[in-house]
Amino acid sequence: MKQLVLRAAMALAFASFLQPVIAMDHAALAAPAAKAASQPMSAGTVRRLNKAAGSITISHGPIENLGMGAMTMTFTFKPGVVPASVKEGDKVRFRAEEKDGQYTVVRVVPAK
Ligand SMILES: [Cu+2]
């Protein structure tokens, strides 16, 4: 019986020791995803897509975060950003950013 109480106490101590570590780890993992999800997306239609070259031409509506009106323009993107299902002519929602004078799409999702 004494052994059992001791074990329970140890388990409790161990659990409370782990708690802050788990909470911290979770926050660190959740933060970037939550940030990406809350970033405003813009609407557009894919005109040209070259996955090998990492370039996509989009007729887009206003892009608020870039202070841009509606136009057709070409963006670069990194491998994996444009889903395999997306093809020319598709409507998409996307997140565009400007880095060193270059316009890049960092997230693309098919629009219904
Ligand atoms: Cu533009």
C-alpha cells in the first residue's frame, strides 16, 4: 500500500513536471500555422503555370497586403506551394508577398 501511494505521488510529480514543457511545445508548433491561417488571402484565376520554373501567372483581384489593385501578373513560388490539383484556368485563393522586390506566392488553395 505504501508502495502504491509512493508511485501515485511520483506519477503526479512527473505529470506536473511535464505539463509546462508540453504547453510550451504546443504553442511553438501552433503559432506559425495559426499565423498563416489568419493571413488574408486574395482571389484570382490561374492563367499560366510552370511548376518546373516555379512561376505562376494569376489574374487577381485586389491584394490588400501589397496595396495592389486587380491585374494579371506573374509570381514566383517555391516547390510544394501550388497544390498538384491546381491547373491553368482554375480559380484559386492565394497569399502573395513581396521579398526583395520580387512577388512570390506563399500559399495557394483551390477556390470553389
Ligand atoms: Cu498584381
